[in-house]
Amino acid sequence: MSILRSRNPAMGVFDKTENPALARDDAKVMTLGGTVTATGILLAIVASVAILVYTPLAKAMTSAAAGGTYSIPGWIWPAFIGSMIGGIGFSLIIFFKPKTAPVVAPLHAVVEGVFVGIASFVIPMQFLGAGSVTIVMQALLATFGIAAAMLFGYATGVLRVGPLVQKIIVTALMGLVLYVMALWILGMIGINMWNGYADTGIMGIGFTGFCIAIASLFLLLDFQFIEKGIEARAPKHMEWVGAWGLMVTLVWLYIELLRLFAKLQSRD
């Protein structure tokens, strides 16, 4: 921890004394420890729900591979679409009403868990025609590996986000959002355009790599948000806002990595 403390001001919260006045203040303001705890809770909820959703799907697929029959359950697509809509709804609530984050963020984590569990099954099915626990584990390990590397880089001062870089990252995200909206809207009226999410060619893999890069850079924005909140002694509920931002980014990164590994394996 000495490296982190020497380069990241946010890490200074570990060095606070046991002064009662400070303790009382810390009960009302954003701290690193509180944010880490909130992040752990949200990720535990996402993981638990995802496992509950994914396990029966994976077992059914394994049984089918052994000679049985298998059909995709009818509840998958309504639940998948519902989790996406619910995620957007909860995100808007937290964005406009940050004080609701301690309650809404855990609810969002439940919805994200449903989304992750189904996506972990559907994405390999889309590209490989079968579920793949191996790809899921690869994507999971890669997600936490990238997150750890980005955190280390940020904490040591190697990776920092200036105003210009921040604008570039946000602009890239808005471009992706507009692209997804165009895919959906044009698809609904029968107009097909190149789909980088589904393309398994070089361009499609490159597009997924671009999405992974943007998601990884967004982790830096999340770390910066948390650091500035701690320095400004933001209200206690901002711990949950920071944790919520990290959760959303990590889920996004995991989905893109899962898609990348599935695309690469489909080309073998």
C-alpha cells in the first residue's frame, strides 16, 4: 500500500487518526473505505444473481451436449430485454437523484445480475452455437485483470485523465450510444447496416477491441470521480454513486470481453 499512498491523495484516508471528531465527520462524508465496501456489496449482488440465472442454463446445455434435447427457455428474451430497460431506468434515477443511490444501486445490481447471467449464456450461443463456461471464466478473469491494472496505473500516477482525454472518452461513448440507437431504429424499419457487435471479421474484432479500450478508460474516470469526491468530502451517499459507476463500467467491460473471446473462438 505504500506505493498507493505516496501517489494517490485519495489513499490518505487510510492514514487518518482515531480522532473522535474525524470519526464523526467520516460518518457523514464519502470515504475510500465506504466506497470500497459499497462496491464490494454491489459486485457480490451482481455475481450472486448472475450465477443463479446462468447455472440452470449451463446445466441444460451440458445435458443437451451429452445427447439430450435442448431449447432456449422462453423467459430468456423478456428477462434480457427487461433487465436492459430496468438498468437504464435505475441509471437515470441515480443520475438525477444521487441521494437515492444507497437504495437504487443495489436494485440496479440485481437487474445487472440478471443481464450478466443471460448474456453469459446468449453471447457464446450467438457466435459458437453453444454455451461456454471456459469463455465466461476467461472474460471474468480478463475483466478483473484489466481493472486491477488500470487501478494500479491510476494509483501510481502513471495513468491520469486530463480534460482533453476526458472529452475524447466521453465523446467516444456518445458515438457508441448513437451507433447502437441507429442499429435498433434502422433495423426496426428494415434497413440493415454494418453491425460491429455481430461481425466476426477483422473489422468486427477491431470494433470490439475499441469498445474494450473505451470501457477500460472509463474505469479511470470512475477512479477520478471517487478520488475527487473523497477530497471534496462529498456526502456519504456519493460512496454508492461511485460504487454504482464502477459496477456499470465493469459489467460493460465484461460483456465486451466475453464478446471478443466468443468472436475469436468462432474463427478457429
